[in-house]
Amino acid sequence: MRLVLDALTIAAVSAGAFFFLAGTVGLLRFPDALSRLHALTKADNLGLGLIVFGLLFQAEGPLTALKLIGVWLLALLAGAVVTQLIALAARPDGPPA
Amino acid sequence: MADFLLAAAAVVLALVALGLVRVARGPEEADRIMAAQLLGTGGIAVLLLLAQAVAMPGVVDVALVLGLLAAFISVAFAKAAGHRVADDPARAGRE
Amino acid sequence: MSLAFALDAILGLAVLAVAAWTIVARDAFAAIVGFVAFGLLLALVWVRLAAPDVALTEAAIGSGVTGGLLVAACSHLRGDAAAAGIEQPRAILRLAAAVACVVVTAGLAAIVLLLPDPAPTLAPQAAAQLAQTGLGNPVTAVLMAYRAIDTLLEVVVLLLALVGIWSLAPDRFWGGRPGLRQHEDPNGMLVFLARLLPPLGVLVGIHLFWVGAVAPGGEFQGATVLAAMWLLAMMAGLVDAPPIDRRWLRLALVAGPAVFLAIGLAGFAVAGAFLAYPPDHAKLLIVIIETPVTLSIAATLGLLVAGPPERAPPG
């Protein structure tokens, strides 16, 4: 049982780290502010989400697991709104015609 | 498992630290805010991984506070950047 | 090379690189983003140094609220690039500052690296007396019991800083509301966030304040989270900054330091020294002090970032 949980954690955390890699590469290499923002949201949502998912299998109790999920939901909410606000700051007149 | 989590934390940290290059290069304010936002999310991930790898109480609380304050500061940045773009005659009215 | 060392090395290099770039950055806004990033990384450093209380404070006050303060200041400067440019210090001054920083850093490094092993420390005595204070977190015991005088002075200093910021207002605005009225789309993203996040943030802030007795946390960290949520609501235009001459506001600001001072002076009568607690009631007194102090610090920090009054008082 322990082995299965550990394997799941390793798989999920590795996938999460991969999305962080994708997000960083996108942030550094994409040509335009809005496309970089798009890459950022992948790291925000999936990167952190998969890492939290992997850590759930290692959590000592339901309270810790709930706290982890709570942190992820907070990051999700904040990330969703903040990326919209950043996009507004980058393109105050809306999308190009 | 603790070793793997430490390694994952190091990898994520290296990645988001690399992303900070975008703070230096810009060129727009939005790019700099984005890189700081990625650092915030990466920091949360690193803290959660560390909380499990090294048994220290309260690290998940640090991640929680990081999330809340990162949201607050990103909003402040985005508002300020919006004002800057609107005030700058060379950039306002573009597109 | 162990994994922990690799992690710490990456962290150390990143901190140094970001700090160096922030100093040489030309644009004020970019430098502020760099400063906030530096603060976030520093919070990670504190966690690696096994100091989660300090990490909480760094992430909240050092990075978040100070960043908000700097952004507000930068916004006030934005029309005034010429005036800001006049203030560039001369090269000789910058060189002197750099030399002074290097000397201080070298001195600190020498002290830390040349400490005998085991280093001299009061930690065992602090831990031994913990039971008498009724607390479980030695950091809170130091802040609120062993060195409560320092905490009292910190709270008063924050209040004085607020008075200093208020004194920047032109005479005609004295007593008015800080900042300009924020107009945000009531159906927009920011208002959505400002409705959803503050209730959760307030819960987290109260949790941090309460759990500080036994785990990393405390009144400064909790109060900062509360202040950040208030500022978020102000930025979204959901609440307007209160006029600074309101009695309830001034009461909220001084309640914390006043209660702290009163209990401190009562310590002369009850336990023989300033800020001494009678042994059986230490925990109760600490909670009685901490509750208004949390409120006062939250109000003070929120008003610090809101800035000096920029609107004339009504009537």
C-alpha cells in the first residue's frame, strides 16, 4: 500500500514539476506578453495542482489534506483573477482588432 | 520519499528563479508582474514540498500567507501598471 | 553534494542575483517588483533556516505590505520623473554606501562563522521557562513575555510612522480620507476577488493570531493578513478609506498600545516590574494584550499603505 501511495506521489509531483518547466519556458521564450501569460496559467493551475495532488497521498491526516487543497484553491482563485488583471494592464484597450 | 520531495522542491525553485529573468528583461510591466506571480506560485509549491520532506510545523501556514499576500501585491501591481500605461502618451491608445 | 545543499545553493544564488539586480534597476516599478520577489525568496530562506515565524513575517510584512507601500509611493511619483531624477546621489556617495554595506556584511559573516561550536545561546533557558508563561511557542514567549518591552516599542513605532505619513498631507486635506476614490467595474474581476477573498483572509488572519501561542504565528502576522484584506477591499472600491479624524478609527489605532502600556504599568503593582506578569495569569494577560494589539496593528498597517489624506474632509 505504502509503495502504491509513494509511486502515485512521485508520478504526480513529477508531472507538476513538468508543468512548471513548461510555464517557465513559455514565460522566457514566448514572443508576446499575452502568450507568456497563457503559459503562466498552466504552471499556476496544473503545476501546483498536480504537486498538491501528489502530496495528498503523503498527508498525515484529513486536516492536513484539507489544508493542502485549501492552499491550492486559494492559488487557483487568486491566479485566475490576477492573470485577468495583468492582461488588462498589458492591453488596456482590449484585444487587437 | 523525503529525498525525492527535496529534489522536486529544488527543481521547481530553480525553474521559477530562472523565470525571474523576465523581471529584468520586461519589456512591459505586465511581464515583470507575471514573473513575480510565477515565483509566488512556485514558492507555494516549494513550501508544500518542504513541509512534507522536513517535518517542521507551520510551513503550510507560510504557504497560505504567501498565497494571500501574493494575490494582494499582484493586484496592487496590476492597478499601478494599468495607471502607468494609461498615463504614458506613447503607449496609451495603442492597438 | 546533498540535495539539501543543492536547494540551499540555488536559493542563495537567486537571492543574491535578485538583490543585485534590484539595486541597479533603472525603473522604479521594475525595482519594486524585484524587491517583492526578493522578499518571497527571503521567506523561503527563513524556512530553510528553521524559522517559520520569521518566514511568515517576511512574506507578510517584509514583502507584501512593504511592497504595497512602495507601489503606492511609485504611483505618486509617476508624473514627476524630473523631480525624482534630481535626487540621484553622487557616485562618491554610492561608493561609500557600497563599502559600508560590504564591511557590515563581512563583519556579520565573520561573527556567525567564527562562533564556537556549540554557539552561546539562551535557547535552553527560554525553553525551560516556557511552562511558566503558559505558551507553547518559544518565539511568542520571547516576543510577549521575556522581551515584551521590545514588542511594545515596535507597536508604538508603527503608530508614530503613521502619524509621520499623515503629516505629509497638505493642511486643507487634514482629517480627510486617504487616497483617491477608487472606481472599479462592479461586475469586474477585481470586485469579484475583493468580495471572495477577504472573508477567507480574515479567517486565516484570526487563525494565525490564535495559533501563535503554540505554533508559528502571532499577532503581527495575523494583523498583516487582516490589513492586506482591508487594503484589497479598498483597492477594489468596495470600501472607502475612512476619514482620519474619525473617533472610532483613532480609538482602534491606540487601543492596542494603550492596553499594552496599561498592563505593563500594572506590572509594577502586581508583580514588581514593568511588564512583569503574575505567574498564574501570564497566558490570560498575554491574550488580553494581543487581541487589541492585533486590531491596532491591522488598522495601522492598512492606513500606512493607504497613505496621507488626499481629499478634503466633508463640511
